[in-house]
Amino acid sequence: MFKNLFDLSVKRTGIEILGFYLFYSVAGSIAAGFICGILIFILHPQALITNDIQRLASLYGAVAAILYGVGLSLAIIASKKNFNSFKAVLLTIIAVVLLFFFGALVGMIPVAYLTAFDSNNSTSRI
């Protein structure tokens, strides 16, 4: 389930996709939470009321989730060399919309599905 988590060029099966989704969703959420907390602390030191902090966290959280999901999608596409795949680009666009509206819980599903694609890592050119 959690084999080769850091090798993005591996073609994954159903249970491996689930493991990839779980790991990268949790890791991304934790990283985004820390980064957003630090950004709010540095950029908005006057935000002491809980409502202000929640508003800023939802704004920065959405941006962080989108950047994380798109960055991971592009890393998967680059490692599999699927630059000309319409499905991969479409899944990345769908992931952006889902990440914005629903966060990492739903938005990472298309990103995880990208790992099920075949790799185009052929070394010979015609």
C-alpha cells in the first residue's frame, strides 16, 4: 500500500493509489497548516481575534492547497513524461477546482489518480 511513495514515475494499482492519496493528503495538509500559520503570524501580527485568523487561514489554506496539488500533479506528469496527455492535463485542471472548493480531502483524488497512468520513459527516439 505504501510502496515507492516518493517515486512518482511508478504506475500504481488501486490500493497503492489509496496509500498515495492518504500519505500525500495528510502530509500536504500538515505542511500547509504550518506554512499558513507562519505566514499569518509574520504578515498579519495584528490578527488576534479568532474570526480574523479563521478568515486568513481559509484564504491562505486554499492558495496553499492549490499550489501543493498543482505542484504535485506537475511533478507526477514530469516524472512519467506524460506532457502530451490530455487526460493528465484535464485531471490537473479538475484538481485545481476541487482543491479550491473542497481542500485536500477531495482535491487530491485526481492527483492520486495521475499515478495510475503509464510512464512514457522510453530512452530511444525515432
